Amino acid sequence: MLDSKIPEGPLADKWTKYKDDIQLVNPANKRSIDVIVVGTGLAGSSAAASLAEMGYNVKALCFQDSPRRAHSIAAQGGINAAKNYQNDGDSVHRLFYDTVKGGDYRSREANVHRLAEVSTNIIDQCVAQGVPFAREYGGLLDNRSFGGVLVSRTFYAKGQTGQQLLLGAYSALSRQISKGKVDMLTRHEMMDVVMVDGKCRGIIARNLVTGELERHAAHAVVLATGGYGNVFFLSTNAMGSNVSAAWKAHKKGAHMANPCFTQIHPTCIPVSGEHQSKLTLMSESLRNDGRIWVPAKKEDAEAIRKGTKTALEIAEADRDYYLERRYPAFGNLVPRDVASRAAKERCDAGFGVNKTGEAVFLDFASAFKRYGKTEASIRGLSQPSTEEIVTLGKEVVKAKYGNLFDMYKQIAADNPYETPMKIYPAVHYTMGGLWVDYNLMTSVSGLYATGESNFSDHGANRLGASALMQGLADGYFVLPYTIGDYLANDIRTGAISSNSAEFEAAEKAVQERIDHLINNNGSKPVDDFHRRLGRIMWNECGMSRNEAGLKKAIADIRALREEFWKDVRVPGNATSYNPELDKAGRVADFLEQGELMCMDALAREESCGGHFREEHQTPEGEALRDDENFAFVSAWEFAGDPSESKLIKEDLVFENIELKQRSYK
Amino acid sequence: MNLTLKVWRQDGPEATGHMDTHALEGVSPDMSFLEMMDMLNDQIIRAGGEPVAFDHDCREGICGMCSMFINGEAHGPGRGVTTCQLHMRSFNDGDTIAIEPWRAQAFPVIKDLTVDRSAFDRVIQAGGYISVNTSGNTIDANAIPVPKEQADDAFSAATCIGCGACVASCKNASAMLFVSAKVSQFALLPQGQPERESRVQRMVEQMDKEGFGNCTNTGACAVECPKGIDLSNIARMNRDFMSAAVKSKK
């Protein structure tokens, strides 16, 4: 049975009471306890730095050449916090409520409430570290709005918030490295976790430069290894982002929760051709000021696709601002899953606006006018011309989103200040991940999962600007407490040896797999298989799913996996720097994880958040939940092969929020 | 597009490198430079060869991992872009393109186009932070107002992605632009004041230890910087360094 270990008592008091009751480790004992942190994104860097500050001996790993390059760096829009600086009615409870509702009622109340509680500390901490958030003229912090909420609670640093927050955590980490409290291993990849007497006591890692396998023992291991969106091949994730660490943990007994919950982000630059290696996000913050539309008439859409008409030639009356039409209350700021499905619906109906028919417009013309008028008024211009207003407005928009507009121009070879952007949904984030209890411990004793790698806070759909919040909450403010409660029992254990039979066996298994891959001598490069897997996943387990498609996908993935092991070609050797070998290991894991995702999607006979089963929708085409039968977390237990995995249910109990059909109308 | 690629190949830090020539056909102008490199590697692997090793990750210009010296310029032609944001439409059919790694003593080659930039990390470890522990009890984020202009300048300096293009572009392989960007970010914020003097001294000391060259104010670094980090940061660092030296009790 799964025990989520949620503390007793009223929701708002749980975390405080928990902190008062847990065991602490005295400073002298912390010095004899070792912790390994895998991954140095927001969740990993913040955890490694905080644990080292507390006195633990920390070893941190990242596969990149520097901890500063983890993919948190690419987060654009912002970070939420219930500061209520804007005096617009925000509160911890409202952030909690918005997050549970936004997640379509598939997350744990206690975890989400804790997240909302510590959100305010994050902003204080980051400002103290010198994170240069955007400010108002009076010198105070500025906020903006994100999808699915009615308040402005998002703190930001232009379109580079993730970069600034990660550099803040990286600074804190660097300080501990300089003190010798963190042993930082760059260009290292975790290959497996090692279990000793039923507890996770270390890992096998591979030095990616020399190819050497290394044993690292510790009292506890923290996985902060991000999400698995790259199972789709094309996603907004970095090329190296992978599921391998989480998957290895899964195979050693950590349950994988809600693997089918994937976030498809509505505003990405559309695919341009077969050569595409990744997709680029255009921050959700753009939906604050951009209006999404397609032509109202099919013949206009066809003309645009053929190139005989441009967006500017479509009269206002002939435009369909479909989000504003369908969801007047939230308009362009509906949550991501809703916005993505609405774009797909219009494009499937034949209103798409690029060559492939898979794009909609994101238009800033009215924002240029609106900001221009305010700016003209500030500057005291009397009766400015429309051109003057638009020029002033463009300057304001440039100050807010300049880097995003530049990025778009660079990739799409089109100037978004003159013509509307074209966007389409793309895989962005995975709400699913390793199952963790309230302590962020997986179902394996001593093995923790934080940030995107766990499943805990976002239910079936994550709200914008909440990933950064969760990563830092877990690393700075949650894990440092909860891990102490576990480690307090280890103060008499002494150093863990890596010379045991368990380490020996784990290392041997890793070596065998590497040898198999490198000696396979097949005919096709790794990417060939990865692309094909991605196509199966996107078509059958993407924005909408159905029984027949998922069953077909499962069969196709099994066949592809078999072909991979027979026919993959990995060049070079295993004893020097060989990125193709690294990639092969990751794709091999995706080929197993993909099957489990489809099984999970098949088992969940309802639609909720990002999981849309065509069989379960309202007459208006909205997601139709089945709270009676599916208000649970699907935790999958590995049993030798993905197809044999067992479903364990953790019932979700809602004591503080009434379950409702989500409405953004 | 059909291209001739001249690519630097080097087995390891101690090995002797050389330029290899490859013909690549059917390149789309919509491809990014790294997608073109993927295509090259696919061709090499299918022919039984060893692919070109190069660093890359986010492919959206922010992680700072990609690092190619293309036709004699860090991140290739075009301003304000990283290699991953460079698109093949910037080249012409029939072009010959030379692709080399960053070249600097402080950035030894690991393999082919991949170099070791850990010297940058060590410079940050020497003082590129504000010494605050994680605490749930720091003062409220709005307790100290920061003038917008100052906050914006601090942000601009903080946007450095640590790619090393500045070092690769400098004839002296100087890291002044990189170091000064971090020094400036904290020098411009009230939170950075307590350690302002020791920070600049320690970071500059580490920079010298790593073997980066001196700055002779040619400004090549700022021209090739994909994030437009301004030369004025170097001036600010020099001022702070001088002032710290004068006030130093050591």
C-alpha cells in the first residue's frame, strides 16, 4: 500500500506542525552524513546548496559541462508567489486553489498548500541572492499575469526568469563548492541507483569524458533530474534532457506516477521541416498582451497557406479570436491544456495558417496601440498620430518581451513587430514523474525526487510560472527539512562503503549494457529510432488520445524497442568521450518509458487536464473528468518489463476544495 | 543547399588536431547550424565513421553550451546569436564553411569541437555570489527598493550565458567581459555591496590564475557576445578593482 504520509490536522497548519515535530540532526552529526544530488537545475542546485549550508557532505552531478547549463535556464516567463504585492486579492489559499483547479483536481491538497506557503520565501531568498527581477519605477518588484488565474502574482526577469533564478542557485552552489562542502561532478551521468539492505545507498555514475564507471556511496540520494518530454523527440526540452535517472530508479522499485500527464504548451514556434531537432517556446507571458486568432473564413485560411494573402489583409471582422469567443472570462489567458486543444481544434477544422496547416496567429497589434496610447499620455503628446502611437507601443512591448521577439525573428525569419507570430502547441513539461510521499521520498527508502522529476504538485496540468516555484520550493525549503527526518536515523551508521557486493553487481550490469550498445554494430543511428518513437507518441499519446490509438502505439513501441536492440549503431568506443553512446542509453530508456505512458493513458478512462481521451468529452468538446472512478494517482510498479507493470492507486482526498467541472468561460 | 565543411577533428587534449573536409548535400536554409551538424553526423555514422563531437543542449540560445568558431567568428556570422540560433539561410549554396573549437589556453579541447570551460566555474566559485544562506527569514523582497534603471543594468549584465565567445574572440584570450558581467551585476545591486571589494579582487585573482590573457580594449569580445554584454562592464570592474586595491588593508 502507498502511504503518502500527509500530516494530520487542518490544511493550513500541516506544514508548520510537521516542521515542529520532525527529528533534527545536530550540526556535528551532519558532517558525517553524505548526500548525493543528481541534476543541477533549480531543484538540484538549490537542494545541493542548502544541504551543504546545513552541514551535510554533498556530491552533485550533472551531465552538462557546468551546473549552470541545466535546462531550468531556459524557463522564460516567471515564477509565482502569493505575495499580493499588487493588492489584487491574492493569498496563499488562492494560489493553492488556483493550482489544484488548474491541475484539474488530480494533485494532493497538502503538497500544493505547502508549495503555496513557501512561495513567498522564494522571492525573498532570490532577491537576497541578487537575482535581478523586473522592477517598477518606484524600485519595487513588478508582476504580471499568467494563464488560469485572475491575479498578477508572477515575478519575472524579462523573458529570462529561469536563467536568473538558476544563476542565483548556481551562485549559492558555487559558494559551497568553493568551501569544499559540495563535490561537483560535471559531465557525469547517473547510470543506476544502488540498493543495500532495502535502502538506496548510492549510485553508479559514468564520467562522460573518460567513459569510466564510478561508484558513489551515500546515506541518501536525491534525484532532481527533470522531466521526460523528450520521449516525444520534438519538445521544448534541451537535447540532453532525459528520463534515464528516474527510469533506473523506477526499475529498482520507485513507482512512476501519472506518466501520461504531459503538458503540451500552446505557444511554440511551429515545426518547419523534417530536419527539426527541437521546438522553441514563446513564453506564455506573451498571452498577457498577444491575441490569438485564425481567419473566420476557410477561404482566407487557404489563401494564407498558399501565400496569396497575409494576416494583415484579413479584416478585423473576418478574424476569429477563438479563445476570447469560447472563454470570455479568461480569454487568451485560459490554462495551457485548454489553449492547446482549442488551437488543435481550429487547425484540424481547416483554419491553420502556415504551410503545414498547423499554426495559429499570436497578434500584438492591439497591445501596440494600447501601450502606445498610455505612453503618449505619459509623455504629454497631444493628438498623436496612429503611427506615433504604434511606434511608442512597440517600444513598450520591446522592453517587456524584446528577447522573445528577437528569438522568434531569428528562428522564423519573420518580424513579429510587423506581422503576427505564428504559433502551435508543443510538448513542454511532464506533470507525471516519480511517485513521492509528503517528504518527497519515492517508494524506495532513502531515494528522493524533487522538481519536475516527481509528480506531486501539478495534477493533470501545470499552471504557467509554477515549475520554477516548485523546483525552488522543493530544493530550498522542503527537502532540507524532510530529508533530515530520515537522516536522523543514520547518525550512527557511519560511512557507506562502495566496496560491497551490491555496488559490484550494479556496476557490472551497467557495464554489460554499455558493452552491448557499443558492440551492437547495427545499421541505424540512435536518432533514427528516437524520431520514430517521437512520432508514435505525438500521434497517439499527444494532445488527444483514444483506446484504439493507444493500443496500436503500445504494439508499435514494443516492435521498435526490439528493432533498436537489434539494429542500433553506436559508433566509437566506451572509453572516451562519446555523446552518441550517452544518447543511445537515454533513448533505450525512452523506449520503455513511452510504453508505460501509453498504458497509463489507456487505463485512465477519463479526460483531465492535459490528458484528453476522445471518448470522454462534454458536448462542447471540453475535458470530462470522472471523479467517481478516477480521483486517484496512478502509481506504476515495475515488474520485469514495462508491459507487466502493476497499477497501484493512491486515492486523492479533497477536504478543502469542492470538485467542480473546470470552467474558464 | 550543397556545402563543403572543413571541420576540426582532435581525439583528445594531448592529440594533434587537423581539419577534415566533408561534402554535405541537400541542406535546408530553414535548418539551424546544429541541425546541419546533426545531418553531417548522421551521414558519417551511416558511412561507418565517427561523428563530430560538439557541445550543445538547449538549442534556444540560453544554456551557453554550444561553442563553435565558424569562418573565423565565435558563433559564426550574425550578431546577438549563439551557434544554435544561427540558421543556414545565413549561408549560400556552394559555400565552404570552416568550423573550429574555441581556442584558448584556459579552454583545453576535450574532443573535436568540445572544449573544457570549467575555468569559468572556478572564477564564479572564487566570489561570484552573495554570501547568504537559504533562510525562510530573510527580509521581505520589497524591503529595499532598487531604482529601476540600476536593476535593469544589473539584469543586462546578468544575462551572460557563460559560453566563452568573448574569450574565443579575444586575441589575448581574455575573460574580462565574462568576469566583469558578474562583478557588475552585484556591484549594481544593494545586496551586493557588503562583499563588493573582496569579490572583485578574488574573481580577478582566479581569472589570472586560470591563464586568461589581459584586456587591451579592442572590444572584439563585445562584438561577438551573443547576449550583447556591454564593454562598460569592464570599465566598471576596473574601477572597482582599483578602488578595492587602494582601500585594501592587506
